[in-house]
Amino acid sequence: MDIMYKTTAVSTRGRNGKVVVKDSQLEFSMTPPVEMGGKPEEQKTGVNPEQLFAAGYAACFGSALQHVIREKKLPIPTPSVEVTVGIGKNDSGGFELAVEIVALISGLDQAAADEVVNQAHYVCPYSNATRGNIEIKVSAKVS
């Protein structure tokens, strides 16, 4: 692979610490969700890895979706993408993620929207990195 871009993030103290992304303005506190031992009053002052993963995946999948739409020359509005990330214990005593991706598309019928979303799932680098490793549900919601 010919790498086009790299970035580095540094985490101190994991879910209860701080993250700094080098060569950027990103610097933030990490706060575990209440369901994983976090304090309710801290939920608005920090983020957790699942929120960051959901944000990155949503943006990346959105770009992959736009790429497919451009390639197909479809004259439709830019879709929105909603990504939900869950974390839970697995059978081995560790943890794993599950992802649900919903693309909100207008200007296409359901079959065409499903096709575009499935193609984007094979273009998206996040999808390619996670395929076969975690449960991912991909769907299109036509408006």
C-alpha cells in the first residue's frame, strides 16, 4: 500500500485520561461512559473511544458514499450517515465492538439506495479495516 497520509494520537491514562493528536488542534479529556464506570457529571466534559470511533467512521463512510455517488453520476443531495458504536464483553473475557451504519438518502428508491450503501461499505477504509472482525450492520433509509 502506498500511504497517502498518517497521523499520530497519544493517549495518557486510557479511558480516564487525555488524548493529544499531533500536528492538530485536537486535545481532549477522556471520560468512560456511565455504563463502564464513568461519573454522570463528567459525561459532558470528555469523550470516550466509542464516540470517537463513531465520529470517524461516520465521516469516512460519508466520504465513501459520496465517492460512489459521484462515480455513478447520481444527481442526488449529499446523504447523511449515522453510525452507532456499541461495546460489550465477548465470550473470551475481553471486549468487542458492534457497529450500525444508517445512510440517510433522498432521491433514490430503496433498492438503489441499498446498492449505493453496500458499494460504499466496500470502498470505506474503516469498513475494510473492520470487516470480519466486528459485527457491522449497514442499511439505507430513504427519505
